[in-house]
Amino acid sequence: MGIAGTLKAVTSTELVGRAISIQLGNRDWVTSIECINACGWAISPFIILPGKRHQNIWYRDLPPDWAIAVSDNSWTTDTLGVDWIQHFNRCTESRTVGG
């Protein structure tokens, strides 16, 4: 989380190379597992935030089919990998053709 990207600064020649950029807020990592197929449709994302617990009330106006999870460092774990597979199955079962 935070601002990513590049910036350009217009300054005097005396200050070249001494420009600084200040960003307010945190710079925590967030993992988003997404899946798009060759036909162009995508399942809803599986987002992993840093933390131990979370409450659904913290997230406003998110689509109801998005999955939010937490881990100590916001990276995926074996358990969250299984949770993602279950999320994938829920999102794709209505489009499955055949066995």
C-alpha cells in the first residue's frame, strides 16, 4: 500500500540531485491473487493483507465476491493457498462444462 511510480520535479540548477520525495502513510505489502483466462473473463480477486485478524466492517463498498484474508506478512501461505483454490472453485463452478 502506498504510492508507486515515478515523479518529475522542476527545480533550480543549484538543487539538481538533491530533490526529495515525501510520502505520507504506510508502505505495507498487499498480495492480490488474480486469475484471467484466455477467453477474457476473470474471477474476483483474493487479497491478502498483513495482520492477525480482520473484520468485514473495515472494508466498505467491496464487491461481495471478493475474498479478503490476512497473514503475518501479507504473503500467501500453504493454508491461504488452499483457501484460494476453494475461492477459485466457487468462482468457476457455474462456468464449468463437463467433468
